[in-house]
Amino acid sequence: MKVSDIMDELREVADAAPIRRTAAARSLAGWYKQQMADIAAGRRACRRLVDNGEADEQTAAVVLGELDQRERDLQEGWAHSSLRREIESRSVPDDAFEVRGVSSRGGPALDDFRVTSTKTATQLHGEGIVYDQLSPDYFGFREKIARGACTQALATSDIRLLYNHNVDHLFARTSSATLELRETSHGVFFTGYLLPFDGPSYHLARLIDRADVSGCSFSFSGVTDRWVLKPGESDIRIIESIETIYDIGPVTMPWYPTTSVSATFANVERAAPVQSAADVYDYEQEEHDAFVADYERTQRLAAAEERLRSRRLDEMLARTRDSRLLTAMSRNREGRLRAYETKFSLKGRR
């Protein structure tokens, strides 16, 4: 089978397939292509040495026979690949990162309990990444992480402590010095320092303490890996280096069952908070005072409007009274003038 045909076949991965299987399928395709290219380069180098007289035909025949056997083993392993049988329809984006365990993005958040006792969760700690241990066969292949694969990522990544890879369940972070990571020959251990008397932290710690949650997971990208294909057995992916780690922490269904997590609790005396008189509010009295103030303001406005109407009425009546007096005085003067005129005119006639 041609490498191009293999690449096309592996790129046909279903949208519904887990990102984990899809990323592994891409890795397998790239690894197979590189192995075939290395075999072809070995044949060319062998023939060039023979043509230049640097190697005899017998030695070249042995080397070419080994390369032919390696190619047959590779093709047979591919033909019986357990991961290849699991591949479905379409690929995911090249930059998709890989997740070890379940993800509950968009799911319900942890209950925000009101913690009233003196017991609080202080730390989460465990082995979040295990080295040189094969995972179960979940999607047609098994996987293990080589010793030291996370060294580069631990030195350069800003890693969060999450629950089920959910960014809404953030409990610690390396850049804030609330998450510490330590690499050993067995894997990567973490210690996360929790908020005291925090409801979600206490809830998660209780689930871990009861062993309802017992394993861990991590998400990452930028891997260098190789594959072992054996007919009749599950494909084995060996991750040799990881460029970036995004998060680590407890999950409900870990990819590696041998990971572990535990919680630490402490009893802390919780004194009643000291409140000044200004900090104590009587909301019923406050509502009553607001109602009274509003009512009094309304009454004052009504009284002001009444006074304004009364003043305007008085002014209008005063103007009317003055006008009537002037009119009466004017009529009185005119009547008296007419009376005088009549009197004097009669005297003149006598």
C-alpha cells in the first residue's frame, strides 16, 4: 500500500470520534510515513556505497535484505493495525490538543456549598502523569509515556489544576505559585493549594477522600512519538516528548488507571467576623425608612403645589378686586361730573 493511500485513509476520522483517538491516528500516519522514508533512504545509501566501491555486493545484499524484512514487518503491522480498524470518517483540526480522561466542558458546576464547620480542604496532591506504564486499549491502541517526556513542557508551560479538564473548575495554577509540579523517574507529581473554606474545593476534596474520584489526567500538544505494530496485538504508541501541557488534575475516568490523587484537610478555628455598626444592616427597617422618606417627599411636593396654587389665586383675586375698584371709581367720577354738568347747565337757563 502506498504511503499516500495510508495518509488519506487515516485522515478519514469521524467528527464523533474522540479527539484522543484522532490525534493518535494522525501520529500513526506520520510515523508510518517517516519509517517508509527511512527505509527508502537506507536503500539509496546502500546502492550509492556499492556504486562508489565503498561496499561489496555481499554486504549490500545483507543490508538490503534487512531493510526488506523491516518493510515487510512494517506493512504487516499496518495491515493488522488495531487502531486502523477503529478509524471512521473525518479528521479534526491539526492544532487540536490531546486530553487524558473525560472532559465536562459545559457541564454542571460543582455545588457551591456553604461551609460552616471548622474543617476545610487545604491541598490536592497526587501522581498526575505516569512514565513507562501501558494504558488499557480504549480505542484500538495502547499508549505509554517515556521517562522524561514532560521535562520540556514542565519548564515552559503555565499549567492549571482543573477537575475533569473543565476551565470552570479551576483550583490552582503554576504561574500564581498555587500549583507545584515535581518530575521523578516514575512520573509527574503535583500539589495544589486550595482556597480555605471554598465550597467547590471542599466538595471535590470530599469526593477524592471517599475514593469516588481516584485518578488524574492531563491535556497536552506538540508530541514526538513512535509506534510498535505487532499483528494480533494492540498497537502501542510511545510518547517520547511533549512540548506543552495545559492542565493536570483529577478526573472521573482517567486514561491511566495507575494515576492517583488524594486530599488534605485541616481543622481551623473560625471566629465570628467582627462587624462595626456601619456594617450591620436591617433591611426591613431600611425599606420602611425609604417608604417613609418617599411619602414625606410626596407630601412636601403636594403642599408646595397647594401653596403655589393658593398664591396664584390670591394674586388673581387681588388683580380682579383692584380692577373692580378702579372701574367703580371711574364710574363714580363720571356720574359726579355729569351731575355737576347738569346742575350748572340748569342754573344758566334761569
